Amino acid sequence: MLSIEWFTFLLKLVLVPTFIGAVSLAGRRWGTTVSGWLIGLPLTSGPVVFFLALEQGNIFAFKASQGIMLGIVSVYVFCLTYSRTATHLRWFQSTLAGFTGFFACTALLEGVSLPLSVEFGFAVLVLLACLLLMPRVGADRAPAGGMRFELLARMVSATALVIALTAVAPLLGPQLTGLLSPFPVYATTLGVFTHRSQGGEEAVKLLRGVVVGSLTFTVFFLVVALTIVSWGLAASFLTAIGVSLLMHSVLLQLLRLRSRISRPF
């Protein structure tokens, strides 16, 4: 019988390339902003916390959820830093700048402990600030044509990055692992390939979608943190999933409205 560790590993081996492929195809159908919106779903960190709860207990999962909620701030900093450089630098330089922002923010947040409500409010304020500071770009243009080899490269790159992070995580300690759990694997992979193939402005649109969609990510872990100890694992996750799907639908409508009027947030 497979251990939880092996089951999680195999799950990532299947889910990561599948999700990257689906998001890439959605981007070609509906535009890069929609791709970013999809990335905002907690499709990596959510299962990780679920398996942590099964293995370590609900209190451990509660603490991990708090760390992840704070860690999403570093993702916003990554998206902002990448976006501010993407319109005049190459993808490699923008990625380096984004990673520098992410890890610098993570280092500052390590050891920080905030009440749950303050933590959530802080994450939302940083999200809004990032949207205001991101470069002004127009509405999505027609998606590029199909590129089979690029799609395969996206899937392989994202999977390799997730596996590498999973291998390193046990060496970092529980708090730092929680902060690094939201590491922008999907945003990095799709942002780089979009930047290379369609230009910096399209990468900005994708990352703006990531930031907006990540409000769902934050709300998901807020619900889990508020309910998992008192309600139990199943009820907590079912409630978080329901609230998140409703939130994500509302955010999609806002993104479509923004696209129609061709004005940035």
C-alpha cells in the first residue's frame, strides 16, 4: 500500500502537467488573463494541506494554513516585480527580479506571527496595492496559435519545479515550508513562456490575472484555518471549496468587465 508521501508525489506527477496543459489551452482559447485567473486556484497548496491534516492532524493543518496565507504575499510581490520589469527586460531578467522579490519578502515574513484576521487583511491590502502598481496594459488580444513542443515544455518545466520544491521542503522547517508552499510554480512557468512567445505585455496580463485570482486562494485558506479544528477535515474542506468556487466565479466576471472596457484596475 502506498504511503501518503508517495501518493502525494504521484498525485503531483499527474496533476501538475495536466493542470498546466489545461491552463495553457484555456489561455489560447480565452486569453492570457483567464490563464492567470485559473492559476489563482489553490490546486497545489490545497492538496498539500489536506494530506498534512491526514498525516499530522488538524491543528498542524491549521498552522500550515496560516503560514500559507502569509506566504501568498510573497507571490504578489513576485507578480508585481516581474510585471514592472517585463515590458522592458527579457524573460530571464524578469524572472530573476521576480524570484528576488519573492525570496526577499519570504525572508522578511519568516518569524512573523499575526492574528488570523490581521493576516487576511494584510494579504488583501498587498493584493490591492499590487494591482494599482502593475503596469497599464490593454485588453487581451487574440491568442497565439498552437505550439505542441512549447506546451510539452511548459508541462515538463512545471512538474520538475514542483518535484524539486517538494524534495527541498523537509529541510526548511515547518514555518518556512508554509511560507514557501505558495511558490509561484504555475505563474513562473506560464509567465516565462508567455513572455518569450507573446511579449512582456501579455505576461503582465497573465500575472494580473494571477493576482486577482489569488484572492480565491487567500479566502480558501482563511475558511480552512477558521473551521478545520472545530468542524473537522471533511466539512472544512468542502466549505472552503464551495466558498472558493463562488468567489472565483465573481472574480472572473470582474476580469471580463475590465477586459471589455479596456482599462486596468
